Amino acid sequence: MDQQSDNSDTSSKAKSSKDRWVKLGFLVAALVAATVVYTMQREDPKLPGWGSNLKAALAQAREDDTKVVVLMTTKPMSHAGRKLVTRSLKMPKAIKVLAHLGFPKVHLDSKRNKAEMAQYDVNRLPTLLLLHSDGEVLKKHEGYMSDINFCNDFLGMAAADVP
């Protein structure tokens, strides 16, 4: 009987050790998956066609006799900033109106552009600015706005009016 109980204890210990490794493996896999998801969510959405040089955009606006659209956000982008980009600025209506108007577009992050934030009295992010080519603020909006409001109210042109 003693030998049988020793074999049973050894078998039980081996099984327990395997169970521990399996559980540890699942835990590691879950942590890796959570890290990947977290990292992907923290990556800022891209804004194709948006520059990061305000001076160059203002110079281009003077040359083209047009205005400049400026988006100021945190880095990394906050939930409100992500929402503004993905549910407004990257929507087909907004893209269509911006392309038609031909305004230079600039995206500035708050960490690297503290002087511009102070210059334009930006206290809440995200903030959208519509600037005259001389840098004068024509319109300012803090927080989220829909793509329709962005086009109609902020830019002054409905997507339906674009030929």
C-alpha cells in the first residue's frame, strides 16, 4: 500500500505541477493580449493631410488667400480628442468640405506646442481653431463636435453644397 500511495502522491504532484504551468501560461497569454489591446487603443488616430507646422500653414494660407484649420490635442490623445478625430474630422463629409475649401490643416499636440496654446488661449483640449492667414482667430471650439456641425457651423459650408 505504501508504494501505491507514493505513486499516487508522485502522480498527483506531477499533475499539480502541470496544472500550475498551464495556468501560468494562460495568465501570461492574457497579459500579453491585454498589453497589445491597451497599446493599440493608446495609439493616436492618423490624420492624413494634416501637417504639424503652423508657420508654414499660415504662409501657405497667405499665398492662397485662405484660412487655416488647427486641431490641438493632448499627446497621447484623450478620449475626447480621439472621438473628435474619428467621428468628425475623418468622416467623409468633413473630408469632402475640407478638400473643397483647400484650407491648410495643422494638428498640434499640447506637449510640443505650449507657446501656441498660450498664444491662442487654449485651456481645454481638444480645441479647433479657424485662423485667418495672419493668425487671427476667426472661430474657436473646445471639445467634441459632430462632422455636420464641423462643416456647417465651424467651416460654414454643408457637404451637400460641395459640387
